[in-house]
Amino acid sequence: MRYFHRTLMAAFIVSQSQLSYASVIQNFQNTFYAILGITGRQSLLVSGIYGFMGVIGTIIYLGIVADRWPRARTLWTGSLALSVSIAICMALSATYGQAGESNMAGARASITFIFIYSATFAIFFNTMIWVVPSELFPTFLRSKGTAFAVSSKSVVAIVLSQITPLALAEVSWRFYALFIACNTAASVLYFFLPETGGKTLEEISELFGDAVAVGMHANIKKLDATSVVHAEGSEPRK
């Protein structure tokens, strides 16, 4: 039970990447676009642009966010941004669902926010969902802990792949509400996530109250404070 908290946290972070709506829109894009009246070759074109927006988002992440923003801030900011994007998509889909030619302006607006969602997910989550869970674990447990977190992601993905076609058939755009709720709840939880960026293994263990690590880290700090650096060829003081 010593590492239960860390394991649960890692599993949540990776699983939430599925509950953020990313895998659903990725796997069922054509269905969502059909709700807006976009089918055939238009649907294929929109799907390609959606994927390219992820590339743009990753470039933005590398240039602005990576190792510049704290991990926790990146995650909770991203979750809030995704909630807003999905909420706008939901409102537009409700208004312009099964759009005809007269409603194509509204349908295009909804597609625009799906593109924004793709870029936003890439900026805040494409990398973070793999970096943070691995940082939570000590070296000896990292491979097993990360494997468990990834397996939980797969379980959530399987469940969503089974229920999404039924949900879209029964409730259509109302299904968006589930992901708005998940992202909003995640943003609150991420706000209290211990900051792991740029910390040593001992410092991270200290964040989780590991008594041995706390004592070791205190001794290291004391040693650093009392150490004397001698010039080459000089004798240390007796």
C-alpha cells in the first residue's frame, strides 16, 4: 500500500486521456461529422485536417510549454480548455445538428472547435500523460507502475468503444456532456497534483511523505551547505 497513492494517480492521469473525449472523436469522427451534415469526401478531408491540427499543437507544446510550464498547471489548464471546446461543440451540434445547406455556417463553426480541441489536446496532453506518470514512481517500480497505468487506459478505451455507438444513436450530441464533466472534474484534481517537474527521485519521494527519503534529502542538503570546494593542488583544512 506504500505506493498505492502514486499508482492510482498515474492510472488516473493516463485514463483521463481517454475520458477527455480524445479517443472517442478519433475513432468516431465520421459519426460526429454526420450529425453536423458533413459526409463523404468532405468528412475525409475534415478528418485529415483534424489530425494535422495535432501536429501543430505538438509543435506549440515543444516551443512554449515543454519544461517551461509546471506539470500540474499544464494538466489543469488543458482540462479546462478541453471542457470549453467540447461545451461549444455541444451547443453548436444541438443547434445545427443534421445541418442542411442553410445551416452549414453553424456546422463549420462546430468543426472549427473540434479542430481547436485537437490542437489543445496535443499542446497540453500528448506528452504530459506519459511524462508525469513515469515521474511519480521510484526507479525500481517505474516500469510496473507505468504498465499498470497504461493498462487502465486500455480498459477505459475498450469501454468507450463499446458504449459510444449506442450513446450516439440514443442521445446524439448530449453524449458530449459526459466528457465536459470528466474534464472539469479532472481540472480540479490536477490543481492539487504534486509538482514533479525538475525534481530528483528523493524530492519526489519527499512529496509523498517517504520518511527515508525525507531524512536522506535533509542530509544531502546539509552536506551541500557545509561542503568546501578546494582549488587544484591545495590541501583541505584539518
